[in-house]
Amino acid sequence: MTDNTDRQTSQNASTKRWRFGVLKKVDGFLLWAILLICLLPLLPLLFSWFNLEPELWQHLWNTQIPQLLSNTFWLVLLVGVGSFLIGVSLAWLIVMHDFPGRSILQWGLMLPLAIPPYILAFTLLGFTDYEGPLQHMLEAVGLGVAWLPDTRNVFGVALIFTLSLYPYVYLLMRSALQRKGRTSYESARTLGYSRAKAFWRLVIPLTRPAWIAGLGLVLMETLADFGAVAIFNFDTFTTAIYKSWYGFFSAGTAAQLACILLLFVALSVLVEKWGRGQSRYDQTGIALKEYRQPLTGWWGWLVQIFAWTVFALGFVLPVIQLLVWAIKTYERHTDGTLELLSHTMILAVVAALITLVVAGIMVWAKRNRESTSRNLAIEFSQLGYALPGTVLAVGIMMALNWIDGGIAGLFGIKGQWLASGLFALILAYVIRFLRIGYGPVASSMSQIKPSVVEAAASLGANQKERFWRVYIPLLRPGVFTALLLIFVEVMKELPATLMLRPFGWDTLAVRIYELTSEGEWEVAALPAVLLVAVGILPVIYLIKKSES
């Protein structure tokens, strides 16, 4: 009897070891398959250089390339400088000073993240444009409009991106100042440094990882944007890629332009990574949280006016204008808006769930067996977050056309089975937003100590029970956060949706683009209000997380 029991126990242990070994191999295989799929759109872009069209490139070089390079350079420079000055100064103001309304601005200055740049662009452009509300108000008080500057230039576009994206710098800089900036500044002041010298020689270097990381995100978003620059008719590489695809009908040229854009994006990624890697500038110690210097005098009033002006231009004014337009044109929207909303919601839900499953496989593969090769595979699988939507769309379309051609050659089944349906669009969403889904889930998984799982096993819980009764409850916060963030990002995504959507699958973002392309600012307001309302959700999450 004892021998039979021992033999059965040995068999059970052997079976468990076999299952565990198979599981390790399966999740490893899935991880490498995910990596291959995520890198798939890059291959056609690289191979496109073997099929140059000299006449078309000569035309582009004579008419567009120099202007594209100049526009991109000045846009990135102006947005980077503007975001740094506004983000850093507002973070310093909120952390170091006390004034009426500070508690409102502390979280209100992050709200512009809820408004995509293309919505902010048409709202402010419609407000200041000819026969817009601003001109009517000025004429009503007898000021005239001849002195108003033209906003349809690089300065106007840069202002839009700065107002929309400075919260990245503000949020990270504020967090860094709360941890270490106050202590550094007060220590420098006691050593005889002036306020300016203490700020520029100590605070800025010590917080460099924060503001450089924020600037990296700002520059990546600026380079990737398509909607805002298209509304301003300001040519950048994203608009040139779109025109090459749909105007010249040259997929190869679009792919080659995408490669040039990727060089700029790679520089932004390196800047962001370098900033985050400067941990040696971090300082340990307890920050001074109690005392904030009150703002007084005319200088204090000017600083407060500056902060409230940024908040008003970045969030309050656009939201009020959108609501006024939406109410005014509400009757012009019929069932079409509901259909657009349903399409947007379906795509967002499906993409969020699939992305979450893929991110979960990656997290589980790393949990089962951590190695350098797996870590590299996970890191490279998340490169899609740095790819502009236009670049990703071109790469996916060309890759899937290759695969469809291969299927037709092997099996005689003709047609664009993969490239012409929702598959291509969902694939673009998953690749682009995989990093957003992976981060929260991986963070939650890292908080599950092996001792917790071992304790459950010692109490008799099998592998299935440990998964459902230990892992799932503890992973729930990260899973919910990932679903929310991916859901909102998919709803706001414009270029990939515009280029890859099948016929009849317009979304709110696409409808906004079509209406603004025709100058229908007022009619575009209602879809924009719906997107802004949804976009506020992750911003609220960021606010709560930053205050915890």
C-alpha cells in the first residue's frame, strides 16, 4: 500500500514537472511570436529602399523635402522649449509657493492631456479665425481685428502642441520637486546661493531625469501627430506620408518617408531613455512639504495670471467653446453620431481586451523565467508606442499585402483577406498601445511576492486555484488601469484609424478630421466633446496617482 502511494506521488510530481516545463516552453514560444508580430511592420519599411522611384523622389526633393525638414526642426524646437519653460515653471510655482487657487491649479494644469492636439487645434483656430467668436467680441467693444496676428504658421502650431503636451513635463517635474527639489533648494539658499543660482545650478541638474523624460514624451507626440498639423495645413512628415499614400499612390515612397520620420522619433526615444537613466542625479532625503512661500506683490500677481492663462487656454476655453458649438449644432447630428460612437466603442473594447491578453502573456512569460533574452524580447515588443500612427499604418498595410500575396500564391485564394478588414486596424492598435497595457500589469505582478504563492500552495491550492484566487485578485488594479488607458487611447487615435479602417467603419476621431478638413468647426464639436469626456478618465487616474 505504501509503495503504491509513493509511486502515485512520484507520478503526480513528475506530471507537474512535465506540465511546468511545457508551460515554460509555450509561454516562451508565444513571447517570441509576439515579438515577431510587433516588429513585422518595420520590415517593409526597411526593404522599401530597394525599390526607389527616382523621378518621384526628385520631385519630392525639389518641392517638399527641404520644407519638411525645416518645418520639423522648427516645430520640435519651439514645442520643446515652450513645454520646458511652461512645465518647469508651473511645477516650481505649485510646489514651492502658496497662493489663492493653488489647490485647483495643482490638478487643473494636468487636464489639457484630456484634449487631443487635433481637437485643441480646430477649437482655438475656430475661435480666433476670421468671423470667429474672438473677432466678434473685439469688434463689439470697438477694438478692431486688424492687429490680430496670423496663427496659421509654425508659431500657431507650436502653441497648440505646447498647450496640449506641457503637462508631461509638469507632471514629472512636480513629482521630482516634491521628492528632492525643495530640500536641494533650501540647502543651497542656506549656503548663500541666490534664488536664480540655486535654481539653475542645483534644482535643474538634480531634476534632469524628470524634465528630460517629459520632453522626450512631448517630442514623440509632436512628431507622431497628424491631425493638428493637417488642420493648420502645416506640412510635416506625417502629412507627407499620407499624401504619398493617397495622393501619389506610392506605398514605397510613403514607406521611405516613414523611415526618415523614424530617425527623428528614434532621437526622441533616446533622449527619453537617457533622461530616465540619469539616476545618479537623484538625491535621497526628506523633502520639505510643510512650508510654501506666499506669492505677494506685483510679481506674484503676474505669476498667478500666467498660470491661470495657461489653464484657461489649454482646457477651460476649448471646453466652453466646444460645448457652445455642440449645443448650437445638436440638431444637425442624427443617428450618424450614435453609429460613430458604437464603432469607436467596439474597436476600443476589442483592441483593449486583445492588447491586455498579449500583455498578460508577456508578463507571465517573464514571471515564469526571467532571462536577458526574454527581457530584450519584451522590451523590443513594446517599440510600437514610439511609432507614429502613419508609419505604423504604412508598415502594417505593406506587410499584410505581402502575406495576402503569399496566401494567394500558395493556395490560390485571391483577395486582401488580412489587409482590407478590421484585422489590420486592430493589429495596429495592439502594436501601438502594447506598452500602455504592459506597464500597469507588470507593476501589479511585481508586487505579488513568491512567498504569497508558495503559502497558497502549502495550503493545498493547485495551480488553477492559485491563478484564480491569488494572481487574479492581486492583478485586478493593474488590469483595470491597463484596460482604461488602452480604451481611451484607441478612441482618440486618428492617423492609424484614418488609413487602415475598412469601408463603413468611421470613428469619432475620423469624423472630426473629415469635418475640420471642410472647415466645419461647429459641427465637429459634438464628436469632440464625447472624446474629451472620455479622455478625462485617465487624467483623473493620473491625478489620483500623483497625489497618493
